[in-house]
Amino acid sequence: PLEISAKKPVPFLRQVVPVKKKVQRDPRFDDLSGEYKPEIFMKTYSFLDSIKKQEKEMVQKQLKKCRNMEQKEKLERLLNRMAQQEQAQKKQQKLRERELSLKRQQRELAKQGKKPFFLKKSEKRKLELAEKYAELKRSGKLESFLNKKRKRNAIKDKRHLPSQKNL
């Protein structure tokens, strides 16, 4: 039998048989969870969109009824966050659709026997910018957007110019 030192207090629950340690696994990096495919994920959890919409409407109703300024501010922040999340999700969906359309075009060209041509990151950015300008032109907000951009660029240029104090 194993002898235990008398100077060290005996633990209350002494382990006679070693207990198997639980192995924690992270589903993001584990092969058992499968591969993440955004299209399948969006289809599987599409019901969440309707729930989010209901919650947003509920928050808007609460905001109209609310009299407490502190509570009202809190609800406004929540509503703003919900709108931003929705916008980000739409943007991500558009990006995914654009990528899919480019892949489809490449497959079609490959079927015709042509060599596939993959766009560089800079070219993708240019296409995205062109699409953004077209969208702004359709909505009639192009001028205001360009004015803001000009002002931003002017401020950046001023920052790089030497100040009067240095002369």
C-alpha cells in the first residue's frame, strides 16, 4: 500500500481510481463538427431573421411608449445596434453572392474550354467601388457622398502640409 506523509493533511476526497478527464473541444476547429458553409448556415438558421424582425418591432413599440429618458436612450442604442447588424448581414450576403457569381462565370468559361482567370484583390475592390457608385447614383446620393469624400481628402492633405509655425 502507498504510504502518505503524516505531515501533509489527507485530502477530503482521496482519489483511489484516476477519473478520466473530460476533453473539451472547440467546434470551430474540430473535424467532428464538419465544414462551415455560409450558404447552408444561412438556410438552416433563416428562421432567426423573422425573430429578429419581431424583436426590432417590439423595441420600436417600447421606444414610442417610453417616457424615461435613460430607458429611451438605452432602447435607441439597442435599435441602432440591431439596424447596424442587419446592414452588415446584408452587406456580407451581397459579397457572398458576388463571389458566387464570379465562380459561376469561371465555371462557364472552363466548360467552354477557356483558361480560368481569377481576379486580384485590387480588381475585386475596383468592381465593388464601381457597384457602390452605381448604387449611389441610382439613389441620388452620389453628390453628397463625393462632397464628403472631397472634404475628407482635403483634411488629409492639410495634415501633410507644413504648418505656418514651422516656416
